[in-house]
Amino acid sequence: MTKKLRYGRILIVVLALFLISLIAINVLVITDKINLNIPELNTEGFVRINVETAPQKLILSSGCYSVVGTVSDDQVHSIENALLKTKDLRPLSHDTTINILKSYDISVLMIKVTEVRENNFIGKLFLKSGNKITSLDVRPSDGIAISLRTNAPIYMNETLLKQQGINTC
């Protein structure tokens, strides 16, 4: 009798684990389908970039290409803080933005540098809250400062990188 009870409990545990794994797999598949059905989240034609700073310069690079953009000292300082994982005594506007996003349980998915218009780089910042994904127009330097603080990936249109960039190889 106790053997049957023991085997019954084991069977229930195995079934429960099986059901949990099915649910987890379905969640992953649904998540992939959501991402695949949102064209703006597609990173085809984009490359992940590395970020560096110099006085009044933001350097975006991937592979053999680097794009150098002019930014304010404040932007450079904020991005350097994010790269070094340091904070000033008083929060910068990007730190405050991150605090606001966290308080509303909004996560940063990525930033994409998409194009140049009238000699200005254009970016999109992707945020997720629950099941909702939002794309916001953003200055790339702001999006980068926010993304670096949250370890979100930073992408650049590959064609743009090669057209605007300097071949460093």
C-alpha cells in the first residue's frame, strides 16, 4: 500500500514538472512569435555597436567601421558614467529616467540608430511594459546613455555605419 502511494506521489510530481516545462516552452514560443511579428524589433540589417567617448565626441564602432558624432560635454559625461558604472552625487537626467522606468516596471529592450536626417542621427528606443512594446524617437546619445545603464543592446543600421563611418582596418 505504501509503495503504491509513493509511486502515486512520484507520478504526480513527474506530471507536474512535465506540465510546467510545457508551459515554459509555450511562453518562449509565444514570446518569439511576438518579437517576430513586430518588424521594428527585427535586427536584420543592424549590427551591435561598441560605445566610446572622447571630448565632445561619441564613437560608435563595429568591426572595421567607426562613426564619430559630436555631442555636448554633458552627454559625454553621462555616457562615461554609464560605461564606468558610476554615479554623480546628484542624479543626472538619464539616471532619473532609469529610476522612473524602474518604478513603473518598464524595461529597456534596445536602442537602434536608424538613419541620418538633415545631418542628425536618428534613433529609436524600445521599451516594454507588461505585454506592450513601445518605440520612441530618441537622440541616439540619450538612448545610448539609457541603454548602457540597463545593459540593453545598442544597434546601428549596418549600411549607415559603413556610409557614415571610417574604415579602421
